[in-house]
Amino acid sequence: MTDGARVATLPGTPPREAATHCPYCALQCGMVLRETGRRIEVAPRQFPTNRGGLCQKGWTAAELLDHPDRLTTPLLRDRPGAELRPASWDEALDRVAAGVRAAQDRYGRDAVAVFGGGGLTNEKAYALGKFARVALRTRHIDYNGRWCMSSAAAAGLRALGVDRGLPFPLADLGRADTLLLVGANPAETMPPLLRHLTDQRERGGRLIVVDPRSTATARLASRHLQPLPGTDLAVANALLHIALTEGWLDRAYVAERTTGFDEVRRTVAGYWPAEVERLSGVPVADLEATAHELATVDRAIILTARGAEQHAKGVDTVTAFINLALALGLPGRPGSGYGCLTGQGNGQGGREHGQKADQLPGYRRIDDPAARAHVAGVWGVPVDDLPGPGLPAYALLDSLGTATGPRALLVFGSNPVVSAPRAARIESRLRDLDLLVVADFLRSETAALADVVLPVAQWAEEDGTMTNLEGRVLRRRALREPPPGVRTDLAVLAALADRLQGRAPSYREMHNKGPLLTPEEAFPTDPRAVFEELRRASAGGPADYAGVTWDRIDADTGVFWPCPDPDGPDTPRLFADRFPTPDGRARFHAVRHRPAAEPVCAEYPLHFTTGRVLAQYQSGAQTRRVAALRRAAPGGFVELHPDLADRLGVADGDEVRVVSRRGDLRAPARLSPAIRPDTVFAPFHWPGAARANSVTNDAVDPISGMPEFKICAVRVEKP
Ligand code: SF4
């Protein structure tokens, strides 16, 4: 069956049925939407990632299309402190353009910033990056994907030469004899993925989970390592230490396909298992058994996710696991390798095409002269007009409204009031802006602070492409038009570009080097036209989409990048013969454990960590509004070990206060032996008193800019 086979579109009429994908996570489960009268039904469909399954979030996704909270008219705030009021599109867009002009006239081009999201389609992410650099000519654009897997991205780039979440199809998981999951909980975050784990188990494979909590995934494992949060790097180095001591190194692979191993060998020599047990709490016997089960089988896969990444040493932690995979000779063989489980729906594609502060389309570096020249040529602007790199997400948000930071911010598809670390501080920064503009389809907590809210289309109302956790480019298909009063993000960008054209001579005054581009030509509203331009802009880059077409995606189950030639093959598996580095070899990097940015102390004696629950997604702006999901997960909670609760005099259901140096959260206690007695956990989906990010630390990884969501020091009190 082809991916496009189920699309039923009658010429001249709106589609009544669309074969599309879930709007939420990076598994991008295949689903069919059917409109029957006023009802929209969701049905799963066979797709290689979900194989006919959906989780509760996917089943209920269509409920938001006609939700009473749906925004269908622009909103304006006339003055600080006034309520948002309905406005016309012209009034709202004029207000945005005037605010942009005022900020840039007074403070310069970088006084305006753009903040995107990992849920935007490739077309929208691309257009947003172009809009920032060409229409606004600001260097300040970044996105919430920075908080999702930027550490794995940076580690993959420096070690393997490329950042593609999984360098192999997801089905490879079922072929692995041993699968090591580090800081990943797919049983709650992407349940249909378990079908691949079931395959693996039925073939006799072993699943080893590394997680400080005994999660639903850990309970499926044949072995669960439960380290102290923030000690994964030491665990990885100990595993490599054991493999070397036991003679399990793949010497030929290391010699022929890698560089830099000697320094790693010297470094891990100091990671004695007994010392790592004292540091991490993982027994030596478990370390030895894990190393054995990884190193002595034909096929093994190591996967990392947010638990390993969301640390101020996230890049080094992921690097330690890549070192282990390389030393065992895993990458490049079917059923073996290293990969990262991307979280957000288009977390992968979103960072490939220009939404990130340091990147241009095709995963090109914005400070690379050749890359700048190529993209400037596609955009029809002088290369010197392209701004340089901007600030990564947290630094950008933390600079808003300050003496040196942007004075205006345009947010597309993100809710940083709930999702940013040290969120109260970021909320205060947003309030300090001269102009906050939010394009969304619901009044998120960030939209509630905005001066201008622009109502935009939802996933089932738009065509486009997404790139899932495998690097597979797939098609999002519209079921119906957006409701009256709602515009697509592409139409919003085009309308703003039109109003700002006097500010953006780049695409108006390039007639001496080529044809004059109108704003409509520079910012097309047809997503297929945007994708055609994206193909040209990405051509020759690391994430090369030049050979990907919508028709080609429709004719099969997506297309894996890189795919440089429309008539050539795509690339489901990377690294078979070489790595995309200058010498074709992967690069070891010696990395050492270091403590969390904020150690526990007498005043804050407990470790605090955050994560997700099955029935909610990210900041919860969407899923908190779905009745069935709200019933399943109605509010925040604080997970405590019964022994800790006993010491604190806390009973199950009691309200507790979790206090860090940055703020506090209040929520009911949930007692569970699944968590270590020295650690407390809270999910991050809720705003207000239960906001987990009121507590989290804003220390960031020096390479990736990833905040340390996964560990900080707290105390727990009864209020
Ligand atoms: Fe699939 Fe993720 Fe959607 Fe659940 S949320 S249905 S796992 S894509």
C-alpha cells in the first residue's frame, strides 16, 4: 500500500477523508481522518512507525478542531493591563508591523526576535527562518526544539558528522539482540513504538532501561539500571571500561572507521565500576551484565532520549554512549547502532531548515561562507544581508526586554510560559517586551500575555511535510479548510512581509542581480511552492531534500533524507560504508563526568526531575483541553518515594510544596516506590501553581544550549 492511496479528494470540493499523521509526537503515527456531517472520526492506519496503533492522544486529536476555545479572530491589547479584544486582521497585522518598525527604528534590526516550535511543518519552519533573516533581517530566531534534543544533535554532529535522530528505520529495533534505552520512556511518550519492542522480545532480545524512575518502560525491561539523576555519563564510561577490560572492543572497526580512540581509552580507564556504583547507585553486577549483554551479541542498539540529554552536560553524556556504540562497532550495521528518540512532531525537520539560531536550510551552518552564498542565491538576496548566528533559546528568552535584548517577539507554535526552564523569570521577560505577538490556534498561557494574538490553522487544515524521528519525510494532508477568520501561518508571514517590505529591501531591491521578487513570490502561501524552494535551498547540504517531492512521498511511505536526486535512492540507513565527516570516519571524544550544576545541600537536600505522562503532551496547551485526556490526567502531581514521604509526614494526596532557589510548585503528593528515595518527580504539562518549570534550573549545556531540566536541588514541604 502506498502512503497516498487512501486520500479521497473530489475535485472542486473539500476533502472528506485524509490520510495524514498525528499532530503530536515524533513517531508521527499514521491516521485517517473522516468528516461525516459535523463529526470527525480518527482511525489508525498502517504506517511503518505505528503499525496500525495510536495512543490516546492521537485518538482524541480531532477534538480540538471544533473546540469552543478555538481562536477564530485576531485579538489585540490596546494598552498594558487592558484585556485582549477582538480585532480585524488588518488592524492586528498593522499593529504588528508598526511595533516591529518602532522597535527596529529605535534599537536596530536585532530588536525583533522570532521563536518557533518543533510542531511546525517543514514548510512553516523554513518560511519562518527565511522571514526572520530576509523580512526582519534579525539574527534572533530560535525554537523550542532547542529544549528537546539539541544535545543529541550536537553530539551526533561532532561524533558521527550528522544529526539524524535515528540513522536507521524504527523497525530495526525489532532486530536487535540487545536494546539499551537511556532516559527514554516510550511506553508513556509514544506507546505504539512498543510494537517494535514486542517484536524484539519475541525474537528473544533483551531490553535494558536506564532511568532514575521505574517507569512503565522500565517495568517491561529485562534489566533496569536506576542511577541517580545526572550520572548517566559515568555509567556509560563504566560500561566502556568493562568492555575494554573484558576484551570486547571491536578492534577492526575502531581502527578502520574511527579516530580519537586512544584518549577515550585513557579516560574510561579511570571509571572503575565500584567507583561508578558509589557515584550512581547502579550495582557493579548490573554494570557488568549490561556491558556483557551489549558487547557479546550480534546486534545491539543504544538509544538516548531526554533523560540523558536535558542536562548541562547533555552533549557529553550522549557522546559517552556514542563512544560505547563505536567501540563495540555498532553503527552502520542493520539491527545495530546508536540513535536518539526525537520528541516533538517535527523536532527533526524543524531544526534542519532554518529555525535554529545557527542554521540555514539543509542543516547548513549560518557562519559557513559557502552555505550563506548558496542560500542567499536561492532567496535572491545579497549574501552580506544575511544576519549571523543569534542566541540559543534560553539565552534569547532571558534577554528579552533587557537593555541589550530584543524589544519585540513573534512566537509561532510555542508556549514558553509553561515549557521554559525557570519559567517565572521568562514570564517576567515576556511581560517586559514592547510587543509580544503569538500565532496559535488556542489561547495558550503565552498567548494570554500577548499584545497581539493571530489565530492560525491546525494540523488537519493544512498540507505540508513533517520529518519524523527516523529522518523520514512524510506528508501532512488537510481534511478541510480552516474556519472563517483563521489564516495559515504561511499566509500570516506573507501578509507581514508585505507590510514590512519597506523594511526589507533585500527582496525588493535585488533587481540588479535578478528579477524583482514581490512579497508574494518571496513568501508564497502555497506549502507545495514553499517545499519546492526548500528543496533548492537544502540541495547539497547535510540534510539534502533536493530529491524529495510531495509526489514521491505520496507514492511510498515517505522519503528518508539525504535524498539529493529525484531519480536516485533515499537513505533509510546511514553509515554503512562511511560517516559524513571529512575523512569518512566517526570521531571519538573523551568525556568526563561532572556534577549537576546545582548540587543538593542542607537547605535543598533532594534531587528534582521532570518528565511527561501518557495522556498529556508538552506544555499541555492542546491536550489539557481534550476531555478524555483531562479525565485521564487532570492535573500536576509530585511523585515521592514512600520512605521519603514518611520522613516528611506526607500522605498520598496531601498537597506538597517543592521549593528550589528559583521558585516553587504546589501539587498533590503521589507516593510511589518507582522513584528513588532521594529524588522527586513532577510532570511539566501544567501552568499555574503546579508548573514544574517554576522550579527547574536554567543552567545550560555550553555546546547545545540545552537547559538542565532533569536535575536541580529542592526541598519538599507541607504548605
Ligand atoms: Fe502516535 Fe505520538 Fe500521536 Fe501518540 S502522540 S498517536 S504516539 S504520534
